[in-house]
Amino acid sequence: MGEWGRCYNDAMKVLLVEDETRISDFVKKGLAEAGFDVTVSNHGDEGYELAANQTFDVIVLDIMLPGRDGLSILRQLRDQRKAVPVILLTARTTLDERLEGLNLGADDYLTKPFYVEELIARIQAVMRRSSGEKLTTLHAGDVSVNLVTREVTRSGEPVHLTVREFALLEYLLRTPGRVYARTQIIEHVWGYDFDPTTNLVDVHIQRLRKKLDPPEGESLIETVRGVGYRIRKD
Ligand code: CA
């Protein structure tokens, strides 16, 4: 993702989608004073177009909007695998709406009315989370995988993996506990052209275990008999 290379002295780009101009005006002013570069849209359809086609560091999204509502904008962005942090603004304190938002991949929400300082604090918190360790490093047990530098460590010691081994480990680590079938793994790591009856997956799993597992104790990668493999959940 391009965002990783961003210089820290660039102004953070915020997209604010809010139809009540009274609110969007005061939020824009407050954010601009805090040094953010703010783009405002007062309509859900326009807000979605901006969010889908331009790069922002964070999106502040009202739920009740003319045109597309905030939750459908969020759903569409996540369907397109856009990982930009999203903070929802909710008019009501309806638990359902907030839960739906968080389930759809919102990073945080703020209930109106709110102080702009509170919004700034939330923006800074989601920015720290999204640019920090959480998204660049995957962990399981004492194994860490840095997706940017592609360094793998076990108990802090570097482990050398081949390209395929890395791809396989990364795939499994994306969702610890989830079982991946051999065919899924083949398709993802080797591509559709590979014969699904090959034992490539099993061979690579054995290699990963050799490199990553402690001399005794349970393997990081669990075999689910008749199905496939998963990363053992802590
Ligand atoms: Ca609204």
C-alpha cells in the first residue's frame, strides 16, 4: 500500500462526509486548525466517489446521509478491500447501528454531539493503530511476520523463509484459528494452475514447522484432519 511511505510532515488527509453543514463547518475548521488537510462532502454518493477514488488517511463518515448512507459506503469500501481507517458519526446511540458499523469494519465511532477535540483524539488513535505495528506485523505465539520488510522472527531470532514459505505463512496468519483447505492454500499461494492433488502444501507446512516450531511443545500450525491447516490460536 502506498500510504506506508508517507512522510510524517505531510498533512494527514481527512475526508469528512457529513450533510449537516453546521457540523461539517465546525469540524472542518477544528481539524484544519489542528493541521489536517480536510475534504468535505455533504452527500453520500459524492462522499463515496471521493472515498473510492482518492487517497485519504482517515474517513469520518456520518451514518444518515442523502444518497448512500454511511454504513453502505463503509460496506462498499471494505468490499473493495480498501483498508482506510473509518470513524463513524452516529446521531443516535443505537447499539445496533454501532455494532453493525464495527462489524462492517469501522475503526471507531463517535456519538453526536461531540467536541472536535474528541474527534481529533480518535483520529490520532486510529492513525496510530493503522500505521503502526498492528497492520504491518502479524503475530502468532513467538513468531512475528513483518509484511513490509518481510522479516520473520521466532523469539526475536530471524528466520529465513523462501518466497513460497513466506506466502503460505502470511496467508495462514491473516486469520489465526481459521481452517484453510489444501485447495484454498494451493490457489492462493501457488495459483489455479497447480494440481490440487499435489503434496506441495504438506511439504511446505513441514518445512515451516521445522523452521518455526520450538524443539518441543505444540506446532504453531495445526493439522485439521481431512480438511487442512490452521494457525493455533493463543
Ligand atoms: Ca446526517
